[in-house]
Amino acid sequence: MAAAREGPHGSVNVPATHRRLDLLDAPAGALEALLAELDPRPYRLQQVRHWLLRRLATGPEEMSDLPKPLRAALAERTVVSQPTVVEEQRAADGTVKVALAYADGAVVEAVAMPGEGRTTLCLSSQTGCAVGCTFCVTGALGAGRNLSGGEIFAQYRTLVRREGLLGSPLNVVFMGMGEPLLNPAGVGAALEFLAETVSPKRITVSTSGILPGLAWLAQLPRRPNLAVSLNATTQAQRAALMPTAARWPMEALLEALRRFPLERGRRITVEYVLIGGINDTLADAARLPRLLAGIPVKVNLIPFNADATYLPHLEAPSEAQVDAFAGVLAAARLNVTVRWSRGREISGACGQLRGRRAPAPAAPGIVRLHGA
């Protein structure tokens, strides 16, 4: 049975019972079909997309340039799913971390880091991580599920609305929980949403080196920046730190980076987490420039962010060792930056995001150096 209400073209039929369409995660063509039924004028779709992706509306009732009957019909037929903020932590440097719970109970964390004239938002792509890097809390907690494009974009929406950042200059980095290139469908959809307001040159996707994912990223018509987590200078060392290296060896990864298409003036960011006594030696520093020869790169050195609960066996390097390592790279004419992570006091720094609060069993075939 349907109830009739007066619409812009007469009555709009709205079924009394229905499953409401999620405006951010609707199947392809579903929103177009619904609007064609309720109000077939073609510009209505652009109006709705403007409110969802640019104004970050939480529902049709906020879409003030739509006719009231159409807003009412959309409100009855659709929903804009939003996760619930279950925890918020703020650091002295202004960094804020939020834990967000989705409808199925999965929890992820996202971070906003204010900078000089521009805030960086760090988003999660999965509810856990199966990659199992031995220096990462998310990996210690185990695998989760992929997030949809709408669920990823909801993190952006939440941070922007809570922090009053609508219209402000932003960077967006996919460096939160999960491996983005193991979730190309969700990340690809989120990139399309973000492209409405954030230039691809201001978006960075970070990967542990998933070669099929790199091939997918390379064929996108509008590519974000690429960051690759290397963290070692030999295959054996990398395989011990990052189990994915056994499947996608470092030599193959470096060759894929040499082939990766880059627009003029853009570089690949190589991320290197410095772990005290493991990969921070001057011999490692001397090998790194030779490995990266022929690849347009900038190197981000990231001193390991310790976690006594989940990663008690690992230590941060000394400041002197970080400086010495960076000095070797600079002498080899590599573009190098030391990235002292923000938000460490609230476990919001690189490798510290949790989501779940208890470790998951190690997956078969994955050796965790800390014995989890």
C-alpha cells in the first residue's frame, strides 16, 4: 500500500513499507532511479550530490533548495548512514582521534591533525588488518572486514563536521587502520566522493606493497599520491617485519614503483619506520639510496611509536640515531624528512590505531615477532 503526497509534479507515491536507500552506499543507478520516480528533472541528482558530498548533509531535511514535498519523500525513502562516535581523545598539539562504531558493531579510529594552514585527516580503510606488520598495533589486533566507500567517507564527514572544517584546506591520507590496496572497491568509491572537495594532489594512499593493488591504482584516471611502507633494506629483513613481503618480494615491489605512472613534479613517498636496533643501522642507511635509484621518491623517516601493551618487544631509536640515518640519506642526495608523529599521547600516531581492544589470534602462516 502506498501513501500519496503532493509533489512538484502532483502526487508522489511513497510505499508504506520499504527498505530505506542509503544515499552514500546506494548501488549504481539506484539514486538516479529513485529521483526519476519522485522528480525526474535531471538537475535534482546534482543537487542531492552537492548536499551529500560538499555540504555533508546528514539527511534530506537539510537540503534546503529541494521542494519540501521532495525532501519529505526522500526522508521517508532514504537514509545517510553515519557511525556513532564512541570515544574521542584530544592531544595537547591539537590532534583529535575518534573511535567510530558502525551498525554491525565494528569500530575504527580516524584522526584529525592540525597543521600550518591545513588540517590532515587520517582515514581507515578496514576494521582491522591482515597484513600483520610486526611494528603496528592494528596488525597485532588482527584482520577485520573491508569498509565500503560510504563508510570510509563517513569518517571524513564526521571529522569535518565535528572540527568545523567545512570549506577549510585539507589533506586526506589513507594511513589509518587496514591496507587500502586490499580494498580497492571501498577506497575507489571513497576517492570519488572526496574528489568533489579535495584535489587528488592532496590525497595520499599508503600501502605495504600489494602489487595487484598498485596496478589498480596506476590505472585510475585521477590518481592520488602514493606512499609505500618499505621499512627494510633487504628482503629477509622486510619479510621478518612485514609478512606480505614473502608474497610480493621487495625486488618486484621496487620494479613496480619504477613503472608507476607519475604526473610531472610528483614523487612517490617511501615510508621507513625506524625501529631501534633492527632497521636503523648506518649500513641500512647506506643501502637505501641504492635500492631507490631510478625512482622519483621522497623518504619519510618515521621513528617507531612504542606501545607497551601490544608491541612490548620493540623500541624507538635514539634521536642521535635518527639524525645519523637521515644524514646518510641526505648526503646521498635523497629528499628526506623525519616525521615525528603527532598524537602519540593519545595513541593516534602512525601504527598506533586500535579499533578493537583485544588481540586476535595470529592467522596461519603469519609469524608475529612479539609472540601474539
